[in-house]
Amino acid sequence: MTAVFSHTRKFLGGAVLLGGLAALGCGGAQTPPAEAAAARGAAPAAADNTPPKPSVPEPTEAETAPFALKPEWTGPCAKADKIDVNLGNTPEAFVRAAGCQIMGHEPIPEAVRQWSAKLVTDKFTRRIDVVRTICMQNGRRCELTYSDPWKEQPELLGAPEKKTPRDIGAIMMFFFNCPAAVNCGMDWANTHAPGMAEKSPAMGFGKETTGFYQPLQPGFWQRELEDAKYAGLSFVLLNTYGPDIEDNKLKPLTQALDAMKDPIKIGLMDDTWTWGEPYFSDFWKQKPDTRDTDKCAKTMYEAKWKPFFKQVDKKHWYRFKGKPFIYFYNAGKIEPRDKSGAVLTKMKALFKADFGEEPFLDVDSAYFEDRTMDKVADAKFQWYTFQLPQKRFRSTMNGATIDHAMVKWDAIGRDHPGVNAHKGDVLVKDAEVLEKVLSDSADADLLVIATWNDLGEGTGFNRNYDYYSGGKWLPPNYFMNIIRKAQGTKPPAK
């Protein structure tokens, strides 16, 4: 789970080898082959500066429709003040563009070939790692930028025809303050949504034709919810910290919902991370104590559950088994966990008193240290699932089969700023886990994906413009299309 704030050798050019790859060539320590030959009295060989042929062809417009890539970068080769990590579509064009921007001259063709092969075959080699390595080889402190490689960001409208009884939903983050503020650093995010660095038409709403990727603008909500509907999601669970819903801050969400035709439904994920943190008002500096059942329950309920469901009209609530759906997440703040059962029982009662119905409560498995939780929770989940053999966690409590899974991951920019990925990291750039989870959960009543759009943790599969895997740009709706197809395919008979 991404916290609100980021968790917080000198390389020579020329013949230096990094991870078995030759430097791109510009260091003063290297003698050019022609000069070396001349020094030995031999005739200099002709320099081979022919760019290597692409090892992976660009995807066709038929493969990426309705998205279309901008024309391939062909030069000119020139040094740049800011290095565009997204320049160049094929691996060879990208490595050449990176070398030209950083060094100001053509890179060595053999180095281009080696880096390109790594981009195609090695999942731990990312475009940003190539850029940072070339910068270090050449003694540059590089400021990075990330252009959109697609010609435009078209609308994606309409849900697929749902042929499976399984609902799919996702956790949706909304503690972003773009540009360049909380949870919105371009280097901090592994991929980038339109509207992060500058206003984008994709974030427009009504008369506002452009906007930023931030929840104080209804265009943010409309874009995310329209795309989620297109992907085949039935709902999103809004990852709610507390300060993000104070003072009627969900009004832009209600504006977007009111403007949409048949929007997907909304549920609550109560993220308990903010309790005890110093970044907000004095109220959030406290940590509710579960040993004081009534006070703890009242404090948390009135801070999160009540104002959330007061601001979202009942017609937009996602219901499971006929009940409004709530996830309750453990961030190590609500202690002791073995006394949490009575607190959640009280919170459910407070909800019923205010709204006339009891919620369906899916509780983080950590709170099951309280042995009474089996009788309090309606289901349970385990947040991080990459270490599990099936890459998903399944709850079968009370006759309901609910799966929870992470399907992507790249938190290196958040957890280790400026550091390259390596084989010890968890790194999931492609759809392998997503496809496995969708197939294996076909018999579930419900699948919850964590998350729809977490930028820092890299778990999102929403519209990002620079998904790159296997040496190719993946269209912004790549992962969305996989879910859309799964929901529109009739499951096998049991």
C-alpha cells in the first residue's frame, strides 16, 4: 500500500562495463578504434555508425487501436538539457535517442544492440534504468521527463457485455496532488497517467476542456470511472485515508457520477495509515486504542465511514450480497489487533443506526489475531499476494468466494529513488499475473484487484501512457482490455 508520502560510485565512460554491457561511448579514457589502428601503423577501419535494425517491430495501429503511436524518432542526434525517457519506440531507436540526448553524439552500435536485447528479454531492464546508467557512465546528473508516445488519448466508453457471474472491482487511489506534489512525482511513479505533469484533454470535464490528474477536479473522477467501466469493472473501492474526504472533498466525485450515464458503483476501503501521523491536523495524530471499544469505534466511524457514505448517494453504492461493501485495511496503526473484533462490531452497529442497513465487511487478515473476528467479519483478505503460490488470496467465509490479488508491481522509484531495478526486486511489468488470476478466479463470486491506479507502488492497470514490456509500447488500455475480455467470456461449466 502506498503511503501518502514517499517512503523514504562513480562510473567512467568509454570502455566501462556495467552488468556485462558496454558503455555507449564518450569517455576520454577510450581510444577510438580508428585512432588505435593508426597508432599501430595499420590502416584505419571504416567506422560503423549504422543504427542496428529493430529487434522488435513497432506494434501496428490495428494492434493498438484506438491508440496510435507517434512516428518513430529518427533524430537529429543532439544533447538535451532534459532527457526524455519516452523518446523512441523500438528498443534500438530508444537507446539511440537516449545516447544522443545524454552525450550529444551517436552511441556505439554494439552497445545499442546489447541494451536493446536486454530490453526485449530481461524483465529487470527498464527504459529508465538504461537512461540512468548512460547518465552515470557519462558523469551527468540528468533531469528526466516523460513524453506521451501516443498521438492522442481517445475516449473509451461502454462496458463489455458481462457473461460471467463474477464481479470484478479494484482499489482506487485518490490521494494525488498533481502536478509535482503529494504522490505525483514523475520520477516517483513507474508509469504516468495523462495530466500528471501538465493539463491534459483526457482530464477535461464539461466546459473545462483540460485538467490535472487530481481528485479536486471532477475530470479526474470521470476519466477513471469511465475507463474502469470500459475495463469491465463493476465497482471501485476508494482508498480513503480520512483527510481526503474532510470538508466535503468528495464533491468532485459526485459531480462526475451525476454527469455519467450508468456509472460503476462505489465502495469504501478504510485505509488506517493516517492514524498517528504528523502530516495532518491534530485530530489525525491520535491512534485509536481498541481496548476502549466505544471510543475507538466512534472515532473511526465518524472520521471515515459516516462522512464517506453521507457524501456518496446510495444509488451509487456497490453492494455485495445486498449490503454496502467495505474493506478494512491494516497499516499497523489500530492496536492491539486482538481486541479489534468488538470495535468493528460496534462500527457496523453505528452504520446500521445511521443508514438503516448493515455493511458487508471484508477485513484484513491481520485483524484475525482476534479470535472473535470470524463472527464479526463477512470476509477477509491478504493485501500483498505475490508471495502466494496462486498469486491471489481466497476467502470462503459465510458461503461467499472472494478473491483478492495484486497483478502488477514496480515500487522501485518510490522505495529506492534513483536506483536501477535488479534481480532481487519484485517487478511485474506484463500481464502474466493478471491473466493467471483472471483464469484461476473464474469460479469466484468476486475478485478485488489491488489496485486500479497506484502510481508509486506500480500496481495500477488504469490508463497510463508509457507501459513498456518486451521491447514494445503497450497501449494505455492494454491491461484494461484483458479484463474486459475476461468479463465478456462465458466461464467454463463447473
